[in-house]
Amino acid sequence: MTEFILTHPGSAHKDEFLACCVLISQNPVEIQRREPEKADLDNPAVCVVDMGDDDDPSKSNFDHHQFPRDAIPTCSLSLVLKHLALYDDARAFCDWLEPAEWFDCRGANGTARWLGVERDIIGKLSSPIDITLLRRFAAKTLHTPGETLWEVMKMIGDDLVEYLTSLRERLDFIGANAETWTIENGSSSIQAVFLPRTEPLPEEPSMGLPRFIEEQGLAQTAHAMIYPDRRGDGYGLSRYNDHPKMDFTRIKDESDVHFAHAAGFVAKSSATSPDRLKELVAKSFG
């Protein structure tokens, strides 16, 4: 059992803040902000985060500052996520994680060079949410359950862990049920990912489909996604990654299409047969 979480005093950074969020989602204990003692580092019941010059999950020590300067950018959040076997999915599904690792290890200038943008862009991406949460976290040496900030931190950790675990479950579900269609349309071939209706129907049937397409290596070839309409018995049709050749306004006058967004990126149809759905996708392609 974790007795408490310990991280450094002084200014706070996003990596140890989020690491503490994830840790209290697993063990809702107090967070102390002070320098560690040897007894803390040796005690596996004390999670020492972002200080101590030790990365040893068996002792609940999660520091990266002892890594070589040329090491792959890794922060304390990375180490905590690895310990919880969530890191690979976090890198795959959380587009913000790798830039956060770079920023913590290489600073604003190094991160800007890595992203291929001007240095001032980094500052323009700063949020008042980040500023306030980090400032309030740094302002106290102890954060305990029941305190407003501690409770917000737990919400952040809970949501991140739930997102990662539920998305992995969702991707496994899609992998077990989805079909990849190749639809011939004259001289063109259209690739669509089709998710059939199942019982029970997921609350958000289209959730995870774009990530599934990426994970399956179809990002460069897929044009459309077809999935159960949660508001009816038919299906929704969406263009993948805003593909410029898919425009569902082309089928807005079809008798079995009851909605086609004016921007052309999505449509809803009462059609349920695969042949008819393929026909609607082909008519939307141009």
C-alpha cells in the first residue's frame, strides 16, 4: 500500500503534476512536496516522483534526471505510465505526451526545433488552465484528499487512466468485429472500414475507429468509416481523416439517406445491407 506521494518543492512542472494525478487515481493518498530522504527512496510504500536520481519501480522511485543528455526524452509521467503498463497506449493515443516529454527534457527551444516550428509558437500554446493548476500545486507543500486541487488532480488521473484502458478495450472490440471493404468504383478503389451492429450496441459506436485505422496501418489508404447509427437502425457514414474525395452531400437526395451534413463529412442512412452501404460510399466518392 502506498503511504504517500513525494515530489520536489519549488516550481512545478507538467510532468510531475500529471504523474501525481495518475498515481493518486490508483492510490488516493496525500502528496508531499519536499526533498526526499534516503528512507523515502528505500521505502516502496513512498512514491518518489521527479527527484532522487533513481528510476526503480520496485521501490516506487520515478525520476529521469539521471538519464544521459542524449537519451530519448523521458519524463516522470513516462516512468509512471510504464510502471502501470499504460505507456505504449499513451504514446499511441495521447498526441500531447511526446511533446510533453520533449519540453520537459529539451526545453522550449529544443521542442520547437523538434516540431519544426518557431520558438514563439510554444508560448502561444500555453493555456491558463495549465498555468493556474501548476501555480496552485507549487504554492503548497502538502495536498490532501478533500482539498479542491487534490480532487481535481484525481479527476485528471482517473480520466486519463480510464481513457487509456477503455480505448484499448474498444480497439480490441473493433478488431474482433470490423471488416475492411475494398469498393470498386470504375477505375478507382475505395477502402472503407465497416463496423457491424452488435448487441449490446456501444454507447458511441464510432469511437475508436480512427485510432483502429491508424493501428492497422490503413491511415494512408482508408477513405471512409461505416458504423451503426446509435439513433436509429441504420448506419452512419463518415470520411476518414477528412479525405478530400469523400463528399456525402452527393447522396443527400437518396431515399434512404435522412441526413447529410452540409460540409459533406458525414451522413446517416436507414440502409442496413452491405451492398447498399457500399453503393452509397461509391456514390459519395469523386
